[in-house]
Amino acid sequence: MIMFSTNKLKSRVGVMIMSFVLIVGLVACSEEGLVKAPPPSDNELLKVDDLVYRYMSDQEVPGATLAVSLDGKLVYARAYGFADNETGRRMTVDTRSRISSISKGITSIAIMKLMEEGKIDLDDKIFGEDGILGTDFGTPPYQENVAALTVKHCLSHHVGGWPNNSSDPTGLRNELGAPELISYIIDNINLSNPPGTSYAYSNVGFMILGRVIEKITQKSYEQYVQEEILGPMGITDMEIGGNTLEEQKPNESRYHNSSAYTRNFARRDANGGWIATASDLVRVLVHVDGFSTVPDILDEGTIQTMTTPPFDYPNYALGFYVNGSTWYHGGSYSGSRSHWIRTGSGMCAAIMVNGDATGLDDLLEDIVAASVEWPTEDLF
């Protein structure tokens, strides 16, 4: 008789449990019409689902949605687990979730479009008499570093301060909307360094860019992006999320952390406020991926600018992290996590979960790197 150590036995039991959960989960999804992609074979796409279910079990998240495109075709769209763990509502491929900081990529695309149209330059100053926003925010005269701030500084997280840490200014004064909060920050929190001198991830910078878009277009940030960026891509279901559970949008996931509904989420709009399906996130990527398989909404040179680090920091361009030919970004907010990626091999993918978790970026990288024969049917 073969004997196993306690740890090995636990591992084998865990694998058996996960295999059972995987089979049950796929059957349930298929019965309820939640699966758009063709049923996976035992040796191919089952690998992908197994990766997701194992991650969900390890991280204790109720639900997930995944979408993968190859050469411009949406080849896989899958939903796992529960959109609402309390009511038993299942996750579907049409379930929308908070994408948080992936929103920065959306904002960057909008800025790039305005640049192509000659309505903005990346070196334009934002505040002061010669700035895009003039003296609309805060109390002039402005601190020297504030007056020096440009569009490019905000897009690349070279603002000079206002960082995303425990004192992130976007978490202050919950009762204020984005414009009022920006004024408060300018008047009360100094920029510690000259813009452009160092990288420091800043939600404030992208919150400001939302107001830049509004000033130039004379539309709300949400309206402009929906009409001029998402609409031409064929996306109609993306919008800015609400703050409370009562403000939950149709087909939106529930977020399984009580603090997910205690702060002002909606004012994050340009830096982290969108909700979307995984498939729509992939649809965005394939329209700016630089490949010829689907017409891009930006010119080749503009895409090159958007994905090239403008300063000494080599890993962040304009709204996207970059590593060679791979572009990616993650999103994190209480009760939700998200990640998207574009690879040099023609793949784009997005995944979201409705719980607190770590390592979602590693999971998505494992999925796109998996030895899988993807379907050829286009689900877009």
C-alpha cells in the first residue's frame, strides 16, 4: 500500500475537491446559459477553468469573469461562481464589475484621442492662467509645483506627490465630489517634488485628467468617453459605478467586503470608477492594441506614444504598465480586483473577481501563457 505524508494527502484531497467543483461549476454554467464559448475539451480549455477555480478557492473569492481574445477574435468568455454570495445569484458573462484602476487606461485612450484631434498637447500645463483648467480649481496663486503640472506628468504618474499610499488624498473628504476634492487637495496638500522628476503612482493625477477632458469637450467625463471612445468600439454597457449597494447597477456584481460601500466610489471616475464586463475590457484592448486584425481607434504613432515611458521610469507609459511588448494594468478596490493584459503575440485578456484577493496578475499571465488550443469562433 502506498503511503502519503499528511501534506501530500491534503494536496491530493484538494485536487479532488477542485476537480469536483470544476465539473459541477461547468455543468451549472452550461445549464443556465452562462457560457458563451464552446464547451472545453478535457485536455485543453479545462486547464484554464481549473486555474481560475483553484485561484478562487485559494483566495476565497465568490465569483470571477474572464475573457480572452486572440488575433482580434474573442475566443473565450467564461463566468465562474457567484455574483452575489448571499442571494446565490450566479456570475454570468454579462455581469459587470468594478474595474478600478484599469480605468486609467480608458482615460489615457480618451486623452490620446483628443491629442490626435489637435485639442490637447501632452506638454500642456493644467493649472494657472496659461493652463487648460486655468484657475477653476483651488485658490491661486498656485504652488510652483502645481503650476508646472502637465498632462504628461499626470498620465505617467510623475506628478511629484499626492501618492497612492495610506494617505492617498483621493480617500479624503468622502462628502466631496471630484472637482471639490481636487480644489481641497491643491489648497491643503503640497506637491513635495517638481513634476517629472520621479515616479509615484497617483490617483489624483488621473482624477485631474477627468476634469481636463470635461473642460476641453464641454461634456461630462463619462459622457465623452461613452460617446467618443466606447461607442465607436461597439460598447454600450460600461458606466461609472455607484457608491452604495442600493446604487448597484443592473447586472453588476456584489462586492464581498462591507467597506466596498462606505466610500465615494463614483468620484473616482477617471482614475478608477468604471464598471464593465470582462469581454468589453478585451474589446477596448483590441481597438488600441496596434495589431492589424481589428481597426484601432488611434493612429499607430499615437499608440506608440501611449505605450512608451516618457521619463526615466521604464515600467509605466501613459495609463499602462509596460514590459517589452506586453502592456497591462491592475485594479484594486475594497471587495474587488481586476487585471487586463495585451501581449506581443496577439492576445488580449481581462479577468475580474468580486472579493479581496492577491496575485490576480499572476493568474492572468498563467492563463495567456497556458498551452491551449483556443477556439476559432469569434464571440464579439
